Amino acid sequence: MVVIVDEDACIGCGQCEPECPVEAIAVDDIAVISKECVDCGNCIDVCPVDALSL
């Protein structure tokens, strides 16, 4: 599985970034998930606009 960012929904708030245990998220204008992602789902749980999914 892979975490998918809905680019239209993401508001770039950055709440997901500190929740990633492997630092696989970078937020500039929107969240970007790197290949280091381990699909833990922590970022999905904290996204206030449901822009992240598996």
C-alpha cells in the first residue's frame, strides 16, 4: 500500500509531518510522501481535511 495525497484537498497545514515515524512527509504547499513511507497511517489519522488515504 501507499499513502496517497489528494492534491485538491490538501491545505498544506503540516499536521501530518510530525506524526510520521520515518520522516517520509515533507510539506511545502501540499504534503509530499516519499518512498520511505511505511504505511503506518499516522498521517491519515491527523489530517483535518481527509486529504490522505491508503
